[in-house]
Amino acid sequence: MTSKGKLTLRGREPVRASGRMQFGNHMMSAQEAGAHIDAYWEYNRLVGESDGGKLLGEQAYQQLLNKAKEAAPNRLFVYWRCIPTGMDCYCVGPDSRCFCGHSYKAHAWYNTDTKKVSCRCEGCKCKGFNYMVGRGTWWIKCQCHHDHEDHRSGSGLGTKCQHGGCDCKGFHSNYNCNCGRPWKDHKTVFETKKERIQMGKEVENLAGGAESTAAACGGIIDFKSLLPGVDRVALEGGGGMVALLPANLTRTRTAPPPRVHARLSAPLKKESTTTMTLTNGKKKFTGRGRVLGTGAVANKRK
């Protein structure tokens, strides 16, 4: 039930009136509510799961905000790169997972000078972000057919396979990337904004995103950054990078000819005419026909 300037739901107290919204026992304007939502996303982007589920104190969070501001002018761009070809097969984003099991945003993304992006989660001894291929519930497996989680200790470091009865000495995947090359040919690389500018590479932030969180965005630049490297190269026109791809991935294959039935594809013989008389009971019909390449005779009644 609605009325001018007021919204009620089935007799309940108004939750919106004259541009103000109610959250529990608190009333606030839409602008105030939007500021709270922005603050939540900012905190999530900079902190991630490194707080262990307990909000950082005001002082600790302010220190992190200062680090984000200092790192933004020369932020780190992070990619999972194919070393033989130089293709950035995956752009690391804030929620990309490290081998240690934690996201990029939970690592020290602000260490732009040293590029030592160690994990900030309590108890984790990961010394540097190492991109793990996968998403959702799917992640690449070791050649022993067990998950990467079975190949790390409780402190996030790599170890022999801990799956019962497996004698695997360490994680090594048989996964082949979309670029056509094996997992072992790839490496997580870090480039500063200044380095990319010198190499003539893109450095613009996604759609003019907030500078306060830009430093934690990893390799995300625009919406194309969400695509695998092969698809991104095809979308951007390829250039010299196409020559480095396997032949079956260059996206330049010629379309096959249309499929034609064998009888229809046979060349027609020269047409000839014939006159014949067909008897059907007491009636006689005289017709002319064309002898086709298949030997069929077409009759037309006069």
C-alpha cells in the first residue's frame, strides 16, 4: 500500500519516507546509505579476508588507506604470463586466488618498490602471490590427480602431497592453458605502472575507478582484462602476438566449404530430349523429357 511520499509494506512501519530509509531502528537519507555501501566495498577491496573476520580498528584501517594512496601512482600490475610467448594469459584481480589459498587483495599489494607481495592473513607464511588457475569450485589439479590444497601446509607453503597413499613430491600440473602451452611455461609477474608506461602498455584504471582502491586491482585495466589472453588478443586485433600462438588457436582458419549431398554435387551431363508415348489403359499420352546426369527422365504432359 502506497501513499504520497511514503511507502508501507502490509501495515508495517514506513521503511521509506521523504527520501529517507530505515535500517533497523536507524533512519538515514539515500545519500548516507550510499556512503555506507561505498565504505563497505572500499574496505572489502583493500582488506579482503586478511582481517580474519574481525574488522580492523580505525587506526589500522587508516594506515592501510594511506598505503593505498601512496601506492596508487605506481601501482602493481599482476599477470599470469606465458614466458615463451610473453602473452598475459590471465589478469590477476582483487579476488584471484594464490596457491596459499588467499586472494590477491589479502596480500601486500602496496609493496610496489620491492614487489614482495606476501600474504597478510594470520598464520600464512606465503612470501609472494602465486596465481592459481581456476574459479568457483574448479581448480587445476596436480599430475597426481589431487588438488593444490593437498600440496600445501597449514601455513600456506608448498609441500608434498598429503593425500593418503600418494607419493607425489610437490605440485606439478599437466594443465594446458588456453594459449596452447603447458602450465610449467607460465609464471606470475609483477610490473609497476612506470615500467608499463616505458614499455608502451596500458595503465588506465577500470572506467575511472576510485583511486583509493586502484592499487589493489592487480592487472585489471578494463573489461577486456576479464577475458583469457587468447580471446583478448583476438578482440584487440592480434598484431604480432598471433604469430606466437599455435596454428589451431590463431582465429584465422578458413571456413569449410558448404556440405553438399554427393548426388547433387555430381556434374550435370548435357541435356538431351526424347519423345515417348506412354500407354495407360485406353488413353495415350505423348511427352517430351530431359535426360539428367543421374539417368532420371522428367516427363511433361502436353
